[in-house]
Amino acid sequence: MNTPVHPEADLGLVWRNRFAALGTAFYAPLQPTPLPEPEWVGTSPAVARLIGLDETWLASPTGLNAFTGNVPIAGSQPLASVYSGHQFGHWAGQLGDGRAILLGEVDTAHGPQEIQLKGAGLTPYSRMGDGRAVLRSSIREFLCSEAMHALGIATSRALCVTGSPAPVRREEIETAAVVTRVAPSFIRFGHFEHFSHSGQHDQLRILADFVIDNFYPACREAPGNPYAALLESVSARTAAMVVQWQAVGFCHGVMNTDNMSILGLTIDYGPFQFLDAFNPGHICNHSDTGGRYAYNRQPNIAYWNLFALGQALLPLMDEQQQALDALEPYKALMPSALQRRMNAKLGLGSVQAGDAELTEALMKLMAADAVDFTIFWRRLSRALSVGLEPVRDLFLQRDAFDAWAGQWQERVKAQPGFDATATQAQMLRTNPQVVLRNHLGEVAIQRARQGDFTEVARLQNALENPFEEVAGHEDLAAFPPDWASQIEISCSS
């Protein structure tokens, strides 16, 4: 029986396939598996412009089928990459793109961007999985990718989501979807672990050289070992990313080494959550029974993952000490960078003696009274003009808050050249009005399951402008409903 040949879709993109040029030790070539009756769920014109895609393709039947994996795209070279990794602290062995298919990359004004279909069918690395993504998780990833970008946090992007009535079994029967992801590279810590742990050191060097030459060229000229310089550079980017997570109250939920980007990007949105009530030990992933990836553990877990990356790179170094020395700056960089970020949220400039204590006292108060994280910071941003009463109302321990607020006001007003209007404007640009809370995503998902994608679009519009107070979006910045605390997000998300 002859396999039907579908005509290629020419999207007007000029493709490159540098990862494919590394050789088949790094991937398996394959084509996406089609889905029946695809429909548009959400699109990002901003990402279309980023990759040079004419936005009309995001409304065309050809574009719909192309980004569902139903027709091949001219110039692309689809493949699934192989990697390994540590999952929940344990070596998991070979993993790989079990439901993601890299189409290739395109040149843009911001450098080459890889384009990947997630949920486009079985790959050689699917293991016991089905290679599919469900509508629920695809909407969450689409919205959060664009929300994080708008917050200024390093992240993969999302071009679109398409849906299909094809059934997919998770805890229950759901429907299939495909999310098109975009990033300069989807290479992970786990790629390096795979070749190191399997003794494929020639391939390990090829991969490391590829990453250095294309993303970290300064490491080639750095004194000492270039692969140690790579580790130090990756550590710095990872620290910067996690600092931003902590400052905005973002919990990733599953920081396995195979989910860590070599470019310091937030990738693989699964059981993520933005904090509602502030709880430093909050666990957003229902599958994380030990709390390994709790909010307050994320900085230390990032270091653990970087240490694992360092171990993977050891065959390319002269001695173990080079890796240890490359990781050492993280220990100082993380707390100092986080304090600078918290100072910005507090309307403070350069870090001074006592700022760490001021921040710590605040966080203890917020935790003790389970204060809503996003609403607190937004209200504090207006306190210099409207007063502290709206902020004070968030606390049960009013006297303790008053004492802290007095110290904060004294500190913020003592800054050289203090200007209340300018300080407030800076705080409002730092502390968002809207984040992708779980209940907001859940409302959009439930409506989407009924074929109504208007809430996906409305929420997307608000999240793309998170610091703006837009008429008609007031409900998106309100306190979460009581039922929000009952939402459970697991690794199947």
C-alpha cells in the first residue's frame, strides 16, 4: 500500500538545520503524525513577526495544517533529539524528545530561532508515552511562554496552539493539541549528560563546541579551559533566570536536568504556578511529593543541576577543580542578584547595609499572614501616592506591618534625589498587575474545551501587557476565588 504524499507547505521562511548537521548520533529524523480536524486555539502575531512569518499564515488552512504537523513544511528537516537526565534527583538514563519535533531554525533580526512542534506524535524517545500533548497543557504553555516574555524573563516563546478532537488518555480522556515553540536553541543540560554518561566523549565535545561557537563565542577566548568558561557562563544565565522567577513568584515545578536550558531560558512549562498566597515552601507540582521543587528550593536546585552539568563536562576539562571553580561564582551571584531585584521591587536603588534584613522581615510577615504575592507588590507600588492603608489591609499583624512599613518609608525616602512620582513609576514597571494564575488559566481551558477560545485571547492580551491596568481586565488582577486552591497540577500537565 502506498503512503499518500502531501504537498509541502511553503511558509515563506528560509530554514537552516545546524543541529541536524551534527550527525545522527544526536537525533532521529522523522515526520510529525497528523491529527484530524485541526482548529486554531491561539496565535501570537508577535512571535510570527519575530521569526519573519507573514501573519496571514496564522489564519490560513495551510498554516493550520502545517503547525499541526499534518503537512510537511518546505525547507524544514524534522527530527527528535536524544538526551538523558536526572529526574527528581535520580539518574533517569536516556530520555529525549518524546513528544517534541524540531523542524529546524530560521534567521531573524534577533538571531537564529529554532521552531519546534510539541505534541506532534510518537518519536523513538517516547518510551511509554503517546507523543501527544493535550489541550489543557498546551494552552497553559502557550499563555505562560508569552506571559514570561512580557515580564522580561528569559523564556522560550510560543507561536500558536492548534487543537483536535482526537482523544488522548491522561488521568482522563482529553483532546489533543500541538503548541509551536520558538527559542534560539532547545539544547538542555541533559544533552550533555547523555553523551558524557554513555562515554560518547567525541560527541560531547562536538556538542560543546557547537554551543560555544554559536551561543557563547567569548568562551573560546577566555583564559583557561573553554568548557569551564562555558559552565561559568551557563551558571550566570541560569542564576539570572531563577532570580527573576523568585522575584515574580514563579514556581517551575519540575526542574529536572532535562528541563534546564543551556541558554538560561525558561522551558518545558508543565506543572508551573505563580504564587497566590505567599508560602515560601509552596509545592506547585502535585507529583512532587517530597517537595524537591518547592518555590524556596529553586535557587539551590538550579545549583544542583549546574553541578550535574559540570560533572557531564568533566571529560573536556583538565581537572575537576576547573568545574568547581566555574560553579563557585553562582554562590555569590544568586543572593546578590536576588537582593538587587528585590530592591527594585521595593523602589530602592543600589543595595545598602540593612536592605537584606528589610526584605527578609517583609517576607516573613507575608508568609505568616499568607499575603497574596502579586497584589501586595502592586499595592505597595502605589503606596507613595495613595498611602499604605490598602497594603496594610492585606495583613493580620497590623502592628508588625506598621513597624516594617515605617522602616521601608524611611529607607526609600532617604535615597539621594528621591522623587516619589519617579519611584512609583519604576515600581509599577517592576511589579506586574496581572500574572497567569492557575485559576485564570483554568477558566480559559474550560471554555476552550467547549470550543470557545475568546478567553484564551483575552487572557493572552492581558498577559502581553502585564504592567498595564486595562479596562475590562480588572477581574484578572483580583484575588483568586476559593476554588483556586483546589486546583492540582501534575507532571502530566
